[in-house]
Amino acid sequence: MESYSPPFMEIAEGKKKHIAAFYKEEFLRHKCRLECQRPFFQEKTYEEIESVLNRIIDEMDRICEVDNFEELASHLLQRIDIVTNLSSSKVNPLYRIH
């Protein structure tokens, strides 16, 4: 027997999937930027950062199940941006890694 989901729940789930896809794409952009910056990192540091990015990308569908996932994904993206400096965010330069 199939369970019934009210239409608003289906819309909410669809919205979550679209937002998760957006964040996944953003993290992939940061990963590409990181690859371009590889010569500027020690190998161990690069591998650690790459591992974190891969884990976030791989687990984005699970991250989107958290109640405040938009806030969490946004925070993770800001933290990665401190490393990659991909966006034009107004992060204090003192906090940049390089």
C-alpha cells in the first residue's frame, strides 16, 4: 500500500532537491577552482581539502534532509570559499588561507 503525500510536501521535497542540486553545483565549481590552485598548496593540505569537498558533494542529498540545510550548506560554502576565494564575498582577507 502506497503512502499519501499532500501536494505541499511534494513541492517542498522538489524544492529541497533543486536547492541541493544548486549547492552541489557550487561545490563542484569550488573543486575545479581548487584543482587550478593545486600548485599553491602542500600535497597533504590539498588532499585534505579535496577530501572534504568530495565528502560534501557526495553527501549533499543527505545534508538536504537536515532541518536547516540551506543554512548549513551556505555555511559550508562560505568556509570553502575562504580557501578557494572563488566568489567575490566580503570575507575579511585576514581569514583567507592564501
